[in-house]
Amino acid sequence: MKIMSFQASVAAALMLAAAWLASPVSAQTQSPPATPVQSTAQPAAPAAAPSAAALAAAKPDAAVGIAPAMKELSPWVMFQSADIIVKAVMIGLAFASLMTWTVLIAKSIELSVASTKLRSALKKIAEARSLAEAQMALGAKEGILPSFLASALREARMSAGLSSDTGIKERAASSFSEIVRAEARRIRVGMGVLATIGSTSPFVGLFGTVWGIMNSFIGISKSQTTNLAVVAPGIAEALLATAIGLVAAIPAVIIYNYFSRVTKSYLELVSRASGAAGRLLSRDLDRSHGSVHSRAAE
């Protein structure tokens, strides 16, 4: 029994030794195929390149379509591809900007002509001694100063026979004030448009921007992508509305402030004309009373 157990033990030991010796051999026999796998994996890369080239050749627009679209992203293209609401906002702001420059040209010509005529009329009556003489110096021309002179003569004629010169002067001054207010309203026509455009255009452009960005987010949710080539055009269209709003608002504010100064200077000239007509009326009243006193003394 001992001999049989010994033989079994020796046999088991021999089997373990054989298995241990056989394991490096099996590793050696299995490792060489790994090298061809790597060698075959390396040539696979050139095979992948032709496949990409084949895909690019099969779909040339897919590889080239994005780049030209980004290059052609101009303001006109953005306007054409914008939403109808954003287009309406842009067109309205462009029309407001056109109105601003129209008011600038029209009011510049109007104020320049009115100021030149009034200064020339004031020079002509600088040496006049009476209302009649001032009217003769001006002739049959129309203007703010002839209106003052006509109002003074009308009040003097309607108040003939009254002994109170103070009442005549007060009524003439009231007529002059009405003429000044009417002239101020006339000369300020168009400035309200500038004020409205300057104050509301940024908010209108902001509305277009919010609407455009909202549409961009809706497009992102539909396309299920946040690629810059997909997101950028919609955001650029939205920001274009804000840019146009600022382009319309900034010149309107600057032009409004400019006309406020020019209008103030012109109304100062109108006040000078009113004072000149009042002085001529006062001279006529004093002269008429002096002639009455001289005839009474005779």
C-alpha cells in the first residue's frame, strides 16, 4: 500500500512538473500570433483613410456645406433668413433711421433760412423810428418780424382814442406772446419724432433680439444639437436687430440735442424781434401823445 501511494505521489509530481514545463511553451506558442495581429492592425489604418475619403467623395456637400455658409454670413443674408417678426422689427427700425436723417436735413434747412431772414430783418429796422417806417423798410415780406409789426399797428389802431398807454402795451405784449408761442410750436415740429425714435428704438431692437434668440433655442431643441454652425446664424440674426436699433437711436438722440440748442438760439432771436416791435410801438405812443400835448399848448 505504501508502495502504491508512493507511486501515486511520484506520478502526481511528474504531472505537475510536466504542466509547469508545458506552460512556457504554450505561452511561446500563443505569443507569436499576437505580433501578426499588431502587424495586421497597422495596415488597417490605410484602409480607414480610403473609407473616409470615399465618404467625403460620396457626400461633398456634407464636408463643404458648413464652411461656405459661415463665410456668407453677411447682414443681408442674416436679414433674409430671419423670422418674419424680426424682419418687421428691422424694417421698422430702418424706416425710423431714415426719418431721423430726413428730419435732420429738413430742420437744418428750415432753421438756417429762418435765422438768416430774421437777422437780416432786424438789421433793416435797426434805424427805424416808427412802426410805419419799419414796415416800409421790410416791404411786403412775410416772416416773424412783419407779424410783430402788424400786430403792434393793429393794436394801436384798435386802441385809438384811449388815454392809457399801459393798457395798449400790455395788449400788444399779449399778442406778441401768442406769436412767439406759435413760432416755437412751428419750429419744434419734428423734434418729437426724434425724441420718440431715440427713446424707443433700443427697446424695439431688444424685442427683435429676444424673439430671434427664442427661435434659435427652438431650432436647437428640434435639431438636438448645440453645434456652433447651427446656433450661430440664429443668434447673429437676433443681435442684428439690436444693432439696427442702436443705429437708429444714437443719431436720433444726438440730432435732438443739437436741434434743442439751435432752436433755443432761434427763439432768442424771436424774442429780440418782439422787443424791437414793442419799442417801436412805445415810441409811436409817446410821439402821438407829444403831438397832442403840443397842439393843446398851441
